[in-house]
Amino acid sequence: AIMFGHGGLTTLGINALIMGIPALLAYQIFQLRHILGNGIKESLSMGIFGFIAGASAIGVSSLIFFTIIITNVPSGFDSSLEQRVIYGLMISHIPLMGIEGILTAMIISFLRRVMPELLPS
């Protein structure tokens, strides 16, 4: 929050949750490659699970954020209009999930070739 300027110290906790929970979930998803990736070539397994981990991190982060926003719409606003706008913003994050998944898979593939010790098997 301090680094990004989104509310400063007043929103530090919620920003930590919005960024931290998806990061922990993405790590666990990436580690599933050891269990579910048997029989698949390791480079392909890392790419697939990297894609899923990256995309799910954005999805969960967006879901947490939009849930907080929807449940805290001030009473003076037209809540149905606000909810429609928020749902539209949520849908617009779907392409971002794909882009993030692709970038994560590419970075994992690059790290696997250049510094494989960063990605323990």
C-alpha cells in the first residue's frame, strides 16, 4: 500500500490480504504439479501449472477485491448501478487472467532454462 499509493497505511491490511492470499494459493497450485503432473514432461507440467497459478492469482485477487467493493457500496448510491459497473469490471479482468497466466508460464520456462535451481523439482 505504501509503495503503490493505494490508501497508504489505512488500507495496508486489506491490500496485504488482496495480494497475499492469491500468492499463497498460486504457490500451492504450482506445487500440485508434483502430484498431478506425473506422466507429463516436466517442462510442460511446469508451464501448465505456472499458467494456472498465474491466472488463478489474478482471478482470486479480483474476486476478493470486488467482493469487498460490492459489500461496501455506500447507501446513498444506486447500488444496482454500482453492482453492474463492478460486475463489468470483473468481467474485464478475464483477459488479464489469461495474459498473467501466459507471462507466468513464459517466466517459469525461462527460469527453468537459465537458473533451474530457482525452481526445485
